[in-house]
Amino acid sequence: MDVTRIRARLSELLAEYRIPSAAVGILRDGEITDFAVGIRNVSTREPATTDTIYQCGSMTKTWTALAFMQLVDEGKAALDEPVRKYLPDFRVADPGVSAEVTPRHLLNHTNGIEEDYGDPGEGDDVYERMLENIAGAPQVHPLGHTHGYSAALGYAIVARIMEVIDGRGWDDIMKDRLFGPLGLTGTSSRPEHVDQDRAATGHLIRSLDEGPFVSPLAYLPRSFGPGGNVNSTARDVLAMAHVFLDGGKASNGRRIVSAEAVREMTHSRVPVPDPYMFGPEWALGLIVCDWHGETVYAHDGSTIGQNARLRILPDSGIAITLLTNGGPRESFSKKVLNEILADLGAVTIPDLPKPDPALNLDLSAYEGAYERPGARYEVEADGGKLRLTLAVDPMQARILDRPERITYELLPVSETHFLMPSNDPLEDTQTVAIYGFDNGAAQYLHTNCRVNPRAGG
């Protein structure tokens, strides 16, 4: 690979998107190439290096799922046993879900439990408290009915199962079962365990002219731990990815999970209603992508100012990670990854589909409000076109100097899928699925992996 050319192109893209730094790691045939470009912090101007530690965000879910599969290998846990086998007091509003939800539902985001866990605090009992707080949590959708991404709750329940089985806290489990055996030196799950002399600082952006500013929130709350709080380096992330390329073995030869566990994680899949932005299926702690006929496994992650990407290409023996302390922008990561993939002679990321102007849709079937806690989407027909209005979180609107309501036009790709282009230079085109027609009206809106049921439906 022409590292010099890729570094130069990465520098150009960082400047174009006003992202302070990026670290890139490429694992191919067991060999790692890594490099970093930019600065860790716009205030201190300290350079990013290959030892810089970034926040992985939701890529953490892949780490947590991998550790859970160790317990499955050991016969201490099972994917399809009820959660209540391990947590007898587990309860949500729906009695059937309380009795029937399994770890598999949690790992593939089909449990449908509303993320209504309040403030569980920052103590060592955080995941136990989260479970206590969801005793009255309703269903966003019936158990197993559709995919709907759970940012924190689903994997927090998995973590609590792990704690009860293993007898230690989730953070210690991750350290002793994964970080240590993998030989990682820059990976941890608690902010206080991060070497601040190596840590990247998160950045947000209000405008390209102003450029990035330091994020007001240094780390996500501890409730996000199993779903979003791993910190790591590009090389350490690839050490984890190596397990999927080598049938469960680490690069040091140590077996982390069985080959059967890797097959289960990659082949136990559910369909994703919006298949275009990330991938058409979701496995256990992994997104399943289809790149021109080649199956690729992935997971992304975002915190408040840092972003992570992981792509694993088993057929090509390649894994690539991209860690940044600014963004996120899908177009940025796609350009960087495609530069690397093309240089390696590998398959590249497909483009989004084109709108189909010949479609003749009954626009009234899509109209209505769709919402979940913290998000509301209003779809209405206007002049023969569909428009979507997003109610932006007020705090996010203030920090980023954005209006609290933003309207987009929806361009149909099919009867259930739409493109949502933006006039904002800081936003990329997104994709939306509106589906589940009941009595002529759609029941769900799915975007950015999250499912939003029709309000009052």
C-alpha cells in the first residue's frame, strides 16, 4: 500500500471536513500498517500519533458481544435462554417480553424495549440500577418484530448478565477476558483509566468557517459503558478484529473464542429495515454489509466529538479501522476507506441508490408523526412530495447553533425506502425506511439504525 499517498489524501480530507485528526490501521494477512495525521486537541496543537487513544463509541458493542460469547463457549450463558434465567427479577412493562426476551434479542437489537432507564448514576452498580429503572419501560415494537438500535440499554442488560455470571463488574470482565489476553496496551473502558498524555480530545463543528471546537462533554455517561465506552488505538482495535479473521484466535496465538462463536456472531442475522446507510443485516455485535456481492462485517461508533469505524473483509483477509476526534461524516469515512480499499485492490463501498422518479406512491400512507424518547419525525405531503421535519434535541441545537426544527425532502427509492438529502454543508445525504403498513398507514420510520413507531399507533 502506498502509505505516503494515503497519508497525503487523508490530510486533504481532514482539512476539507475540518476534522482535527485521524488514526488509520490496516490489517492484511496478519500484518498491521498504521499511521496518524493531524492534532489531538485544537487548543494544545499536540500531534496525533499511532499511540493516540480515541473513543470507540458504539464499536464497544463488538467488544462486549465477543466477551459474552466467551461465557457461551464456557457453557455459562446461552443466547436463547430467557434473560430471567440469569436475572430472575428482570421486568419491563410487557409481561411477555419480561419472560421471553433473550440475550440474542439484546445483541441483535430486536428486543424493542424503550430506553427509559432514567439516571442510574456513575457507581459500580450502574447496570443493576438501569435494570431496576426499566421495570415500567414500554415496548417501542413487539419482541423480535423489527430491528431497532439500542444505544445503551440492550448491551447494559447483557453486561449485567455477565456480571452476575462472572461475579465481577463489566469493566473488570473486559480487562481480564479481552484486553489482557489480546495483549492490548492502549485499551480501557473507564475514562479514569485512559492515559491522558495519549488521549485524543473530542471536537464538534458549527460551521466550516469557524472550524472545530472542543466538545463540552468529555466522555459519555457510565450507563453507555458496554455499548459505547471503550477507548482504544487503531492497532488495538485491529487486534480485536484479528479474532474474526482467524477463527477466534488472537494474533499472539491465544484463543479468545471458539470458531463456532465467531460463526454465530457473524451468521446469526436479522434484516435491517433501512439497508442502505450501514448494511442490510445485523448480526451479534456486528453489522453485515454487502459490497458488490462480498460480505463485510462492520461496526461504527460515535461519542460527543469522536468517531470510530471498523470494516472486516474475511474473504480478502483485511480489516481496516478509522478513528477520528471530529465529525461524524459518512462521506469523509467513505472517501478515506475507499482510498485504502482501492489501493489494496479490494472491493469498495457501494454508493447510495438513486431515486426512482417513476414511483407512484400514496403519500397519505406515510404521513404522520413517528417518535421515541428524544426523537420526533413528522412526515407530511406537500405539493406531491413527501417532507420530513426533524425535531432537534434542544441542547444539541444550542451547542451547534442549529434550529430546533429542520425539514428535508424525501426522495423515494422504493415503496419503503427514501433518500433524505440536505442543503447543509455539514450534513450528508441520509436514508430512511418507512414501513410496516397497517390499515393503509405506515407504522415505523427507521433511520440511522433507530426505529421510531408511529405516534399514537
